[in-house]
Amino acid sequence: MKKPKNPAARQYYRAFYRGNRLRFVLALVLITLNFPANLIGSWLLGEVIDVVAAGDLPWLWRTLTFTVLFVVAELFIGIAMYWAKSSFVYKALAQYKALAFKNLSEKSISAFSRENTGRYISVLTNDAASVEENYLKRSFLLVYYILLFFGTLGMMFWYSPVLAVATILLSVLPLAASLLMGKELAVREKIVSDKNEGFVSQLKDLLSGFSVIKSFKAERETGRIFDASNQDLEDHKRRRYWWDCLLAAVSTFCSSIVQFGIFFLGAFLAIRGDITAGTVLIFVNLCNFVLTPINVIPQYWASRKAASVLIEKLAEVTEENAGRAGEAIAPVLNDAIVLDSVTFGYDAQQPVLEDVSLRLEAGKKYALVGASGSGKSTLLNLLMGAHDGYSGSISIDGKELRDVDPNSLYDLMSLIGQSVFLFDDTIRRNITMFRDFPVEQVDMAVCRSGLKPLMEQRGEDYRCGENGMGLSGGERQRVSIARCLLRGTPVLLLDEATAALDNQTAFAVTDAILHLDGLTRLVVTHRLEEALLEQYDEIIVLRGGRVCERGTYCGLMERKGYFYSLYNVTNE
């Protein structure tokens, strides 16, 4: 195996053979036993012609007996070979894709948020299919045709060195054509892969925005966008296919020259009495086993190299923005989360948060309020490690967030956001995220999230549909809340988590969350209800990305500042 340009690709090559080497070796052994079948078949054709010419009946019966035994043996060896090859290929491909998904899932939220998921869909579907066909399957075919080529030459020299040398000289033409044109085929294969990646990303984007397209009646405009991307992809696929067909046509032309040349030269030698008519037939038949490898080996080798490029591409994609190494922290908040002069903006010239300093003490309840666009959601995302391009510092029990291992951060805190994603699976499995929890814990999370009536009505095995399309917005939100409550991280961040719920349910769910013991809670809310606001240890008020006020509900109302105005406007 050629050393990959990208060292990260080595793990993907190794994945093909992990626990799979025995199948690979067995397939190679059976290929070695199988390839002489074509040579023996050619020999049998020549034997039959010579038997007929000699009129020897006993020789005919011996040849027939050998032929029957040969055909039966070929059948069993062929079946075993195809079983070994298919067993190796499909286990190798499964492990290859599993490794890719594992590496992908190890990325942090910050890393993944900077990427286009269409790239992953492309490399795990279309590119994986190309790797299966052009790298895994064709690797065996390359071995087979190489053995067949040299075995055929050996048999040719055994029968007639003159015809063998003539075959080699005539074969230079198709070999040169295959080598020269095969390089271009590999280039076109890579271009098609890149174009397909762009097409998948474009399609995913258009389908995700389907409701927006319909609402703004932009079907014609988006149709033009799709048509342009689709046409570009198909044009490059056509160019690749055209080159493939041109290569096949040139190869066929060159093969005809070789076959007719050998046929007429063999006829000349047979007329002179140097060889028999059966030998001429053997050579004409053997020409196929020289020409086919000459045509397909350069093509398969080029395809294999193109597939290797796709493997390296997958390694680059999964390595890109890889999760940073950091110090693991315990899943417990002993002291506080401290923000010191934090400034952040998605555009460096337009900060969303400016000079934010906060101290969120362990076990306390904080409300984060402010007008739309004041930076509330951005602040929560920073705490979850979604962005590390901020100035100032965010520390967790004295450890800078940038230096913390993202995986251990997710064990410490979880976020219930405004946007809820549900898998096309049962309600229970969406709550448990496919893991096993004690029934009591699941029931408690269901009850506190206000999900119990839905579970009683539809049952825990009710399928939610793609992204929860079988549930209402409020029901999806409750599943999301139950999911986080069940996970039970010491720090709970809620970003308008009850926005999709009716007032009564929203109050009950928020009240239940605020009465949980031992948790540190930071709740972004637009529901400014006195009975809930009085339960917070501190209310933090954002305005234009800055903390403009802080205090208890009573203290802020007495101050009659920005929060007082916000409260009155909200409750008019």
C-alpha cells in the first residue's frame, strides 16, 4: 500500500484490514487458484481442435473427462473466491464509514459549526461508493489481471516464442493508449467528486429552506439555482463518461489490431508447419487475456489512485477543525463560572457582546433578560464552547474555557435552545438519546418537562417523524427539556426553552426547573412573570451587548431603570 500524502489517512487504510486480514488473504489465495481457469480453457480449445484433426477417439474421451472435472472445480473455487471478496469488501467499507463517523462525532460544537454538513453527506455516500468500487473491488481485479497477464505470456512462450514476441510488440500500442488516457480519467473523477459535494450542499440548503421558499414564492428563482448546480454536475459527469467511452473505443481499436495481427501471423506459421491449427486457436484466444489486462490495468490503477484521493479527502475533512486538545474537568461546579471583560462578535468589526463581566456561582439561579438582539443567546453559546474567538476570559472554577476539553465541558453543562432537533424515532428514544436510564429517572424528567399527558395519550413508542414533524412545536420543546433534565448536568442553560409552550405549561415547567436542587441555572427568558422572577438569585439585564443592570427582582423594580421599563412593556 502506497504511503498516503496525509498521515491522517493511514487510519482509514488500516480500517479496511482491522479484523479483516484473514478474508483478504483468503481472497488473494483463491484468486491465485482461479486465474489459471482461462488459460486451461484456452488449452482445452486447442486440444479439441487437435483431437478432431487427429481423429483420436480415446484422446477425445480423456479430454472430455478432464473438462468435466475442471468445470466443477472452477465452479467451487469461483464461489469461494467471490464469497471471500464480498465478505472483505463490505466489512472493510462498513469499518471505513464507521471510523469516519466516529472522527466526525469527536469534533466540538465550535468546530462543527464552522463546516458545511453537505461535505460529509457527499464523502460518506458518493465518495464511499467510489472507494468501494474503485479501491476495494478493483484492488482484487488488479491482482487477478496481473496474474492473468504474466500467466498468459508464460503459456504463449511455451507454445511459440515467435508468436509470443509478436504479441508483446503489438501490445505496446494499447498499453500506451491506456497509460496516457488513464491519467486524465483520474483527474476527471476528482473533479466530479468536488462538483457532487457542491451539488449535495446546494440541495440540502434548498430543502432546509423549503418553507421559506414557499412563503416568499421564490420557486422560480430557487429552481434556477438548482438547475445551474445540477447542470454543472451533470456536465462534468458527462465529460468523465465521454473520456471513459473514448478510452474504451481506443482500446477496442488497438485490440483488433493485435488480434488480427496474431491471427494472420499464426496462420502463416501453421501453413509452414511450425505450429498446429490448435495452437493458432489457443493464441487467438490467449490474446484476449493479454489485451484485457493491458486495457484495464492502467484504467483500474488510475481509478484506484482517484479513490485514494477521495480517502485522503475524507481524512482532511474529518481532521479539519478537529476538536482541540484540552484539560479534562470534573463534571461538577465547585465555585463559579466567571466572565471577565468578555467581548465577542461574529464579525470582528461588530461585537455582539462588549466588556461583559459576570460571576455565576454554583447552585444559584440566574435569569438573563433583554431585548431581542442584546446578545443573550450568544452568551449562552460562548459558555457551551461554540466559539473561542472572544477577548477577555471565561473561566470555570479557575480554568480558562479555551483550555478545557470540550467533551468534559459537555459533561458539566447542557443547553436547551430555541431550535429543537428530534430524530425520526420514538419519543422515549429521543428523550434518552438512545441510552439506557432507570425508569424512575425517565418518568421524573417526563413529569417535570410537562410531557406526561403526551406520553399517556400517544405512548412512549410513538415515532416523532423526521425532525419531530409528528409533534407540535410545544411538544418538541418539551421533549428537548426532558432530554436535558434526564441528562442531569450540574449546569443547565435555557435559551427561551418555554417559548413554544402555552403560558400555563411554560410556568409549570420553569417553576419545576427552578425548584431542582443542586443545579446552577442560567435562564434566558422573555416571560417576565413576577412569581418566577422572584425565585432567581439574580437577574442579569443585557442591553446592546452590555450588562446594564443586575440584581434581584425587587431591587431592580425599586431602581426603576431599564429592567423596570422592560417589565412594564412586556406585561402591558
